Amino acid sequence: MAATPPAPPPITVVLADGQEVTGRLHERQQTPEGWLYRVSVPAWMDQDGRVVPAWYTVWVQAPTHVRPVDGISYDDVATTRLPPPSTVREILGPRRPTGWVLQKLGGGRGPGQGVVHAVDCEEAPAGAPVLTLDKALDAAEHPGTCLCSLCGAAAELDPVLRGFDHGVD
């Protein structure tokens, strides 16, 4: 005969209006925005015209909407953690968004007058379409178009345009 799994441990759940109720903690999940807890709180439901006790289960943000109950261990609660960042990512830091944008200059006079920026550059025009690598290189090859040196577009695209050993003796 199989053993009955233990009941999920109690946890204090803070409702939207600030009330606190004792619920049950089923699992925890780490997300890039913080921790989420899947909890159940006591509720009532209509079953064939009768009001019966029930559990309402929902994901809530921790620690804003949950508090531990003194003396209760949560060590056995199913917990999903984000994988640790790779050593490369720790050294290099977060990746910037992919793509480039073209800032057109000169009020539209003449083709190819502009600046190619990384998509997250502070100088990039808002709402400009994001260019793929090929489109960014095509734009950069037009006379009168330059690559932004503030955001790194020049450092990223120049070697591809001119060769990786350009400027090296």
C-alpha cells in the first residue's frame, strides 16, 4: 500500500486587501523577475446547491504576498531555480538586444545619409525598424552613412565590412 504524501506546509498568504490567511505552499519557482509561489487558500464553492469548503490555488509573488509560518520548514517544497549564469556571461555581463537601427540624417536629402546604431543605443531613433546584420551592413556601405562609435556599432560592424585585420600591422 502506497504511503500518502504529506500535506503541503502552511504559509501565510497576504490577500489583495491586506488580509492574511493561512494557506498551503505547493511549490516555488524562481523567475528573472523574482520568486513565484503556488499556494492554495481556503475558499467556498457551490456544489449542487450546497456551499462546501474548497481550496483556491494560484501563483503569487514572494515576498509581497506570502510570509513564512514560524517553526515550519519549507525544505521539502518543490523548488525550481534558474540555472546559474555561465562564467562567460558573468565576465562579459548581460547581452545587449540583437540588431541595429538606421538614423536617417539631413531631412531625407540624398540616399544613404545616416548613422547605424545598436538597437539599444541612447542616440538611436525611437520606433525605427530593427535591421538584421545583412541589412545593417548594406546600410553602412552607402556613402554618407557612418557607424555609431558610442554604442559599439562601429566596433561590431567595422571588422565585418573591412576585414578583421584592418588597421593591424
